Amino acid sequence: MDYSEASFNALETAIVIAKRNNASLIILHIDDTVYTSEETYKNANQIGHAIADNIKQKHGIDTTVLFKEGFIGPTIAKLILEIKPDLVVMGAYGASGHRDLFIGSNTYYTIKHASCPVLIVPEGKRWQDFNKVLFPLRPTLGAFKKYQFISDLVIQMYPDCNFELLGISIDRKEHDVKQISEIATELKSTWRDAVQYAVSYSYSKNIGEEVLDRADKGMPDLLVVSSTVDVANKQFFIGPFSQRIINHARMPVLCVFNR
């Protein structure tokens, strides 16, 4: 948190997820200035602990506060390796209702280097109910294992969601459609009966724009993005399609690139 409106908005989402999953919460504040006065540090410290105390009293969530100095992206990535959280939640800036959410280099660095999923929450609207999830998938080597992990993660956080799988086949290959259908069938067999799911297909070569258009029309509460969205399916790689989706989505984006 940098105590901005965007970070407070993301914190509200993190509280809902933590409460729903009986999880603990860590609030991280990083000072990336060259010199910080004692008074500034004291104020930031007081604000952080006041927020944590309020969360504990109001929601009963075990909440701790960490204060660190250094470059924001690398500091977050280093702490993720040390703490091993299940999820990182970060706020992003942008006006509600428009595609002008540019998340910045620190968030990109975190997504690229984090060993756990990263949830990006846009400002301008409170995101506390995730009833509708859009999950773009492209059949690739090892696709089912990755999708199994992602779907289990989402359903664990939001057990009663409506889950839409958006199958992507750039060349309209019959094999792609068949594999996507098989993945959907396998996933459904592992889900709870309460989960409603649908499968749709996209044959556009501009994957990023197609996913954003589908999201604009369906208005899901959550958009899931992984490395398989891009043609170059590489771990730790955020390709052009993924970047466009993350930058311009008008709803929270769950980024899973390192699984």
C-alpha cells in the first residue's frame, strides 16, 4: 500500500478474500525515496498499524504490517520469495468505465517475478463480489495442468462463481476446439455442483482486443490472464496480448504467469 485511493480500494478486496478463506493479511508499505525523515516514517508507521488494528477489530482477520525501503518492484519480489504468500493484491490507477488503466513498471515487475498469482484491482469501483469470471484459454503443451491450478484457485476464492471459458484458436483448427472442449469437461468434473460454467470460442488473431471486447460485453467481475494467452507461451513472460489485457481491463485481473 502507498495509502492512495487505489491501494485502499485493493485492500478492501483483499479483506474480502482473506475473510472468505480464513486467511491472514500482510500490509506492505515500501519507501522508495532517497531520504525519509523520521517524522514521515513515523506517520507512515502509525497509519499502517491503525489500518491493521481496524481490520482486526472489524473483520477478525489476523493482520500484520511490514515497512521496507528500496525499489518497489524488486522489494516486493524478494519478500514474496521470503514470505511465500498465496496471493498478492495490488491497486491500479485508471478512471472507472474507461480503458485507461496503465499499471506501471512496478506492477509489471511484480507480475513477472512473483512466484504466486497477482490480483490487480482497478480504482473507481469497489470489487467485493466475484460472481462472474472470464477465463481465456488457448490449448498449449501442458495446458490442462495450468488451467487446473488456475480454476482451482479461482473457485477456492469465489466458490459460487459463474465461470466462462473463452477458448482461443487463432487458425480455426478443429484440434484446438476439441482440446478446449476436453479441458472444459475435465475441469467441470473437478468443480462443485454450485459452479455454473459456459464455454465460448474466439478465432481472432488479435487476442488481446478480442478478450477485452468479450469482457466489455459480458462485464465479468474477474478476468484471468496467464502466459498461454500469448503465442510465445513462456514462463515469466508477459507478451503483448497479456500486456494489453492487463493495461486496459476495466475489472480486476488475476495474473498467473509463473506456474
